[in-house]
Amino acid sequence: MAYEFKFVRTVEFSETDMAGIVHFSNYCKYMEAAEHRFFRSIGYSIVADQTGPRVGWPRVHVEFDYKKPLRFEDEIEIHLLVARLRSKSITYKFRINKINGDQCELAATGEMTAVCVSTTKHGTMKACSIPAEIAAQIEVAPTGLLED
């Protein structure tokens, strides 16, 4: 079972603002990219296809604390941890680190909660239980990893 995922990327010029630092809205994109990669790592996609469970994952909560600015061409690591796994929702904790050689500096922390939903025949979303085959692949990270 999986409880974490990490990946490294480089800050793009288009992600920065007039001050030359990463615009705050891009942190949500970083979290979402980590979530999508996490799902692929356990054999699923965040977007339902014809062969998998027909569910969606709207976000119901997102928060950030910014510690250090990130700039164009900084190499960063996005670290996802499963903080809570409930019958109908998953909460992730994130650490975004700036990589400086062999050391990492904490740039931001965040949290995101997504709820599992199905679509009714009328096209509305309704919270539903996370499909058993997905839930069986995920576990909550050890407490020591979740501490700030």
C-alpha cells in the first residue's frame, strides 16, 4: 500500500510573477500534479476511464503556508503524504522543497482534501465511498512523517 509520492521538477518562467517569484496559484498546480502521479503510481488515474471506477475527485479544501520564495529555474521536490483516508475522502499533506545541491530547503507546506464523487443520471455530483480497489492501495502515512 502507498502513502507517499515524490517528484522533482524545474520552475518554469511562466510560473513566476513580476517580482520573479512563483505566483501563489501555481502551488495548487504542483499539488495536483503530485496527486495525479500518486494515483498513477498505484495503477489508477484521477480521471475515470471506461475500465476503472467511474468516480471524480473534487477538491473541498486547500491551504498553504509559504516559507521561502521559489524562482525561475529552481529545482523543486514536491512531496505528497496521505494524512487522512476516510470512507469518502482523502487528505494529503504536501512539502515543497527547493533543492540546493544535496540539501533541501522547505519552501512551502500545504494540505488538500478531495472527496470521492459519482455522477447521478441528472449530471450532479454526489459523495460516494472510495472504490474498494482504490482504497486497498492507499494507507495513511506514519505519524512521524506527517509531523512538521
